[in-house]
Amino acid sequence: MTIWQDSVVRVQARLIPRYLWTTASIDVFLDDECILRTGGQMKITGTCSAEFVRKGGAHRADLAWGRAAVRSFPYRLHIDRVPISQSRVEIQNWPLVLLPWILCLGLIWFLLHV
């Protein structure tokens, strides 16, 4: 977590059902308001931007992420072109990434034993 203009900035990631839980949405929250959501893009690395209004002013959040490990993504967050945070964000529900493999192995086992 980081502080920006007296507000807590929090970055979190979670696998989403799109493409059978093989994509993650990285979300940026300012206090409890989501200001940016990547939506689970099918990219190994990428960027996403969003505009938001805070205390009467318009602002822009820019998020860049790198290649994921099993449980986390490296990311860089800028607000109004000012670096806010550069770290790794852990995927909250990372065990779901195993689901497609389990389904494939189960199907193979079933087909071999029918």
C-alpha cells in the first residue's frame, strides 16, 4: 500500500474465469474506490490507463505489468505521470491457475480408462 494525496493506494490481482482462469485482472484502488481495472487481458506484459476524478480534479492512472510468476506480477503504477509504486502484486486466488491442468489430466485419465 502507498499513500497518494492523503488516500491509500492499493493494488491487487485475482484470476478471473475468462479463458478458463488463465488471465488475471490487476485492480488499483484509491481508498475503497476502484480507479483502474485491467479486466484480464490475454497479454504476458502490458499497460492499462484510466481517468478518474478525485477531490474535484481529473487525474490519470497508468499501470504497467510484467511477466507473471505463478503467484505474482511485477507492476509499475503512475498517477498523473508521477511514479507511485513499483513492486509485485500477489494473485489472491492463484491456485485456480491449476484448474485447467486438472481438467485436462482428468479428461485424459477418463479417456484412457473408458
